[in-house]
Amino acid sequence: MRMVPVILSVLLAAAPYLALGEPPASCSRVVSLSPNLTELVYALGLGDRLVGRSSACDFPAEAKTVPVVGDFGRPNWEALQALNPDLVIATSVEKPALLKRLESVGIRHLLLPCEGWGQLLDAARTVSQAVGAPDAGERWVRDMDARRDALEARTKAWLASRSRIRVYTEVWGDPITTVGGNSFLGDIVTLAGGENIATRFKMPYVHVSSEWVIGENPEVILRAYMLPGVSTLADVGKRPGWGAIRAVQTGAICTNIPPDWLLRPGPRLLDGAEAFADWLQARFKHAGE
């Protein structure tokens, strides 16, 4: 089963794009084509401005009551236009020509990359300013920064008597795909007290060989799959040579964190980091483990 092109198209949807169009402060009818931005709109307390969403936008629960205009980054033009939006937000779109079409009918748009922490905070400020509620963005950014600072302090205290835990993160198994240094998931690993063994790779997502993973001999395997049931915990130990990996030998394989917390670069990113920090600190209670 080779669905990696589809999976990576979703993972890479946060790749950098220029924000085009400068929306006025009076935007009140917003369509979101990206699930992380839909979550962000609600986290900002601006859910009442959302009039349309993509089929992938499934959180929070109230978002499911909003009309669907198409798929992730790929709206149905008639459905979108029928909602009479004055702002469309997305991390990316499948067909760039859509942006020109929006402009031609006077619909503003923002492409908001969220591949890193700074970009996520920038997106919050931009969206809140676009709908005339800049204070909501600044308040949310302050709260998130404070929460991140608290996690960093907790992690620092835990690491005072031990080294970082070497972590291999797997987001797909065929081909084997991990996260590089320039990825929000790599940031989650670092925040939690881990050391991403693939930091040297500068692409956000990279295919690696089994031999490479075996040679790196990670202490922990963090598995974050977008589709449930694609690969099980037992599958890892059955891979040729993987029985020699320390994480497999000790059973240090983390599979219980909701994938959206790890793979969706939005407001729940810190939920994922905090959950992984809890897992690491429970698993490695004593220095030298």
C-alpha cells in the first residue's frame, strides 16, 4: 500500500508560500481550506466568522457544522462562491490559478505557512488582524508563548541530570519517512526533551532506509501516522534487523499520542509536545536509563 504521495501532500501543505492579498480589517465571512487554520480560527475565538471549510477540517466539533466547500486546498468554485466570503485562508492551494480567480471576483485571500512555531504565531496575528480583532491574536500568542516557556523550563529541569533522548520519528512506513530538522514535528521532539536523530536533514520530511535507522540505533521510536491501523507496534519488531535497535529491544515505542497533535501544525501542537514530554519523563525516570 503506497499512499505516501497523498500523505506527504498533506504533510507538506505547510511549506512556505507568500501571503498574497492584503485583507481589510472588516473581513467577516471567512472560508478556511486548511484544517490547522480552521482550528486556529476557533482557538482565537473567531469561530463565528467561519462560513466555509474544507472536508479535512474536523476540529473542533463545532467546525463540522460549517458548510464544506471542497477538499484540503482544493475547493469547489461554485460552492465557495455561493457562501459569499470576503476572505479565504489556506496553507496552500492545489491550483495557484485559484488565487487569481478569487482576486477577479473581489475575494481576498491569505496563504499562511505554518511549518514552524514563528509561522504559526504569525498566522494567528494575521488572521486576527484580517477580521478586525488584533487583540485576539496578540492574547493568543502571549498565552501560547507562556505555555511553551513553561514546557521548556520543565524539560530543562528534567535534562539537568541526563542527556537528551535520541528519537526516531516515523510518519510513514512504505517508504520509511521521517522528519528532518526544519519541521514542526522535529520542534515537538526537541521541546519534549528528545534529540531528533534526523536533524541533519534539512527537508521537513525525508525518506530513509532501514539500514540508516538501524545504524542510528535510537533510544525511542515516535510513530505518528495520519491513517489509523496502517502499521502496528508489532510490525516494527518484525522488520529485518530492527530487533537490534535499542528502542525495539526495550519497547520504547510511543504510539499513543493523537496524530493530529503531532501532524497538524496548529493550536494543538503544544498538546503533542506536552504529551510526548510526559511520555519521555515517565519512561525514563532515572538518569542513565
